[in-house]
Amino acid sequence: MARVSTLLSHQLPAGEARRIFEKVENEYGAFGNMLGVMAHKPASIEHLYGLLLGFAAEGNLSRLHLEIVLVTASRANECTYCVSHHAPKLQAEQVSAETVERILEPDVPGLGPVELLVRDYALAVTRQRVGDSLVARLREHFDESQIVELTLRAALCAFFARFNEALDVQLEPQYQSAVLAA
């Protein structure tokens, strides 16, 4: 059980936070436990998840590159909650379970050069070790808007990992069996 109660979307006052909560749950995935804890401060749902939904609507990054960033940063941050939610999404992009499992290893199999670059950048952002040469390599494949989004997404993983750990946000039941099997 989380360290604070987990609210349901209908417990929020009608408005933007409730709309975003329900949209995320219905269209993006079962993040209800994290949303339910954040619901104690509805503006956090409006701004954080509103931002993420805005990114999704722009379609600025491919799903493959996005999920590589999210799984890499989540694994590096040791966020079981986020890895449990995003590993299946990365596998849905035709990335093998072995690649997902070994994504932090230098010789991870199954990623092409651009995907390895995205992985390396997510790790560098997470470890606060981004160098000019890495950004120069990113510029060969991504525009500035995409580089900003890659950076925001990797950095937000650190926030979510800390939030989930501090408040002991629990995995939703449909993700618990996958963690137990691992």
C-alpha cells in the first residue's frame, strides 16, 4: 500500500486533472496507482501528465526511441514501477525481451546505431554526464526539438523514480505478475 491513499479519478473534482487522469488510463496505460497518489495535488496531474500527453500528440519522437529512453532511464534509476509499465511497450516495438533486459549493458544486442545512441544519451542524462560530442552525434539524427524532448523524458524518469520510491507507489495488479516472474 502506498504511503498515502490512492485516489480514483472520480474522487477528483470535475476539471482538467480528472480529464487527464481518465485519458491517460484509457489511452496510454494503467498508471492509476501513480496518478491516484498524485491526485492529492491535482495540478501535478495537469502539468506533468498534460505535458506527456502534449508530447504524444506532437508525435515528435518515434515510439521506439521514446520507449528506449524510458526503459533505459527507468532501469538506470531502478524504478520497478516504470520499467514494468514501459518494458512491454518497448517489446511491442519489436525489441526482444533479451534486449530490454540487457539495455544497460555496453554490448546490448538488438539495437541499431541510432537506437544505441538514444540509449547512450538516456544513460548520460540519467547519470548527469552529457558531453558535447554525444550531443553532436544526436544532432546528426534529431532536431533540437527532439533533443529537448529526449532530455525531458530521460530527466522526468528520475523524478518519477524518486516519487514512486518515496511514496511507495504500488504496481497495478496486471503488472505484479510480470515482476514476480522476473
